[in-house]
Amino acid sequence: MALESACQLPTGAKYWQAAERKGAISLPFLMSTEVKNNIRQNIFMNSLLLRGYFFILVFGHFLMNKNVIIGHRYKFKRDEKLKSRKLIQLLFKEGKSFSHFPLRIIYAQPEKNYSHLQATFSVSSKNFKKAVDRNQVKRLMREAYRLQKALISKKLEENQKNLVVFIIYTGSTLPEYNNIFEKMGKGLDQLLKIISAKP
């Protein structure tokens, strides 16, 4: 009776019966059907609450970043990826750079380009011997860049300017995404100030 009074939510649904049949969930045989259904419903509601809390944390962190534009479609298109050898050579020959450890950002503003904003990412093979680790770091950088480049891209289109960027990870240990996201945001903020400055 005490267990029944503790479970006041509506009775459970077919989901839990199917889960029990598959062996994913196992409740004591001696419990009444009503008690079992109430326990299932409690478990289900708690899982929904946990998922909602996690979503609020992630989405809140995303919205707090000032490089994020509500309603913008965050894509990293093919023509936004820097692949031209001439432009990369131009970057290392005439480009300027700054650092927000563990990121080093090299940039240049060519007069002509296929896209207003192009970027590429690199990880030193000296610090990471395994290609799997290098690819993982590059994925983190690309994702952090993709979600925060909107303001720069919009500013370049408004001013009819071009920008090519080479972003290098200079750390020696595998980073956490939050750290990469934060440092990428600071780097893009600095780029935004540079392209917004009057010549």
C-alpha cells in the first residue's frame, strides 16, 4: 500500500510492456499491474526531465555566445572551405596571425575570392601521432567555428570584403569541446574587430 501511494502518476503505456517482453525492464512478479504501471510511468517521466535539463544546459550555453544569431542556418558549405594552394601560400607569406591558446589563427584579406569567408583547420602531427586524434581535434574546431562564424560572414557580405583563415591547434593534449568553443569565439571576435576597423 505504501508503494502504491507513492506512485500517483497515471498508469503506463504499451512502451513499457514491449520493453519488458524484450527483457530491457524487469519488475517483481508479485507487484500488482497498477503498481508496475505507475513505476514505469515514474521512470519514463524522470528520463524526460533529465533529457529536458540537459537540453536546457546545452542550448543555454549556445545562446549565451554573442557570435550566435537566432534563426540563422549554421552550415559550413563547400565553397567556404579553404582549399586553394595559392590562397594558403598567400596566408603564410603575407598573412597576419594571433593566438588564443591552444588556437593560432592566420588570416589575410584577398581582393578576389570565390566566397567572402573561407577557412581551414590543421593539427600538428608532431603533437598527435595518430590520425584518429588529429581528425577528432579538427572535428571539434570545425564544429565550434561553424556555430560561431555567422557574424563575421554577415559583416563581410555587407562590406563586400573577403577573408581567408587558417586555424591551427597548437596544444599537445586532446581538448574538451567547451574549451575549443570558448577560444574559437574569442578568436572570431578578434577577427570581427579587425574586419570592422576602418582602413
